Amino acid sequence: MDGRATAPAAGTILNALATGTGAAFAIDLETTATVELDGSEGVSGTVENAPDADTTLIERCVERTLEHYRDDAGFEDSIQGGTVATKSDVPLASGLKSSSAAANASVLATLDALGSGLADDVDRLEACLVGVEAARDAGVTVTGALDDASASMLGGVTITDNTEDRLLEHDRSDFARHAAIYTPPEQSFSADADVDACKRIDSMADLVAELALDGRYAEAMTVNGFAFCGALECATKPMLEALPDAAGVSLSGTGPSYVAVGNRDALETVCGRWRDRPGTTRLVRTRTEGATTL
């Protein structure tokens, strides 16, 4: 019994670390998961081209999905484990929601492997919350990251209350068709972020939430970026290099990546500046469609 699924990465509109309210949007970098289920008692995972990567999250996603849906598929306790393997365009620990994409792909691939049409029948937000549970189990997130996970699972823009695991808004409109991404060579793990420092800018996060709920996503991104660069002691120069050409730009998650949105020609100009920096620069499309089985 095997299944495959893919899920996109995402960029930040509002970091949820300050208040628990977050917002994100899907971008066209993907993680693919392949799950094989058998009679073994445990789940073992691998990450392509990263033999030392921590596979706790993707393994826990399979286990959680089996706990929730194995009986619905008619297998009761006969299917306990198997293997899960991921491959990805999304750099790890880069602020581009690699964990959320891997979790969503692993959950959907497990549903696909269980058969009985579960992958089509299970509500996508419900499936997303299984991955959020697994992320908390694995300790890879402070907030539960429903904002990031829901944008990856559903596509488009999502605004969430992560403290209550509640989706506040889901917008599939093309607020920006392209995104420029600059990823410095270092890594940054969300679980290591200075949460206390982020909570000190809660009033700015409330302002960003108001802008996002009003559909002013690009402006919200920019306010979020400057505020969280200050709180997390990240450089603001990459943001200044994106302005005023980009419609909006932000530190993505807790970094180190920066994401700018706008029209393609303007973002080509931004990428030209960012390419002078060490690291990787990409120009990608945004995504209005989310995770899917293959």
C-alpha cells in the first residue's frame, strides 16, 4: 500500500510569534512525500539528499494520520507503520515553511496509501490540523504553525489564530502572481526563535493583522518584515534593496529568507540586487492551489 502527495512552500505575511495570529501565502516550491504502509510496528523516514536530517516530523505525521483514519479505511490495528520519504525544492530551515510542506505532503500521502478514497474525502483543513499536531509533537514549531501549514495545504492566502487552531480567512485571489526569494547561506530554526522579543512587538503585529484582514497583504508584509527584523536582530538591508520596486517585502518566518511580491519586471530588478549577496535568489510564482495527491 503506497501513496504520494505534494505540498507547496509558503511566504510570511504576519509572523504568529507575537500574538498567535499569523498569515502566509503559498509559493511554487514543492515538497513531495511517498508513503508505503505495511504490517511493521513503527515508521521510518528519509529525506532525499539529507541523510542526517531529523525525520521525526514526517514519521509522526504518518503515525498521527494512521491514528486518526486507519479505522475509517477498515484496517483497524492491522496497519501500524511503514516508511515515508520526502524530496523537496524547499531549502531546510530557511523560513519558507519546509516543515509545513513536508507535514502536509506526508499526511496526504498516508491518506492516499490507506485508499478507500480517503485522500479525497477528508477535509483539507482537517488533514492540515493532523500535521499541526505532529509538528507540535516533534517540537519543530512554537505556535503550531497553522498559518504556514494552512497556506501550504489550501493554497492562496490564509490568516489564522494559531492559539485556537482556527482559520480566520482564506483568500485564493491572485494578490501577487510572483514572488522573489532571497535565502542567505545560513539556517534558522523556528523552534530556536526569541519568542519573548517577538512578544514585545505585539502592537505592531496587531496592526499587521488589521492590514491583512483588510486584504492589504503587501503592506502588511512590509510592516511585518521591519518589525520582526528588529525583534529577531535580522538585517533590514535586503528589505530596503527590494523597495520601492516590490509591492511588499518581508522576512519570511524567523528567517533567514526574505520574500518580496509584485509584478515580474519589478521583481527581476529586486533579484538583480539580491544576486550580489551570498546565498540563493529565486523568482517563482505564487500558488492559489495547495497540496494534492499524485
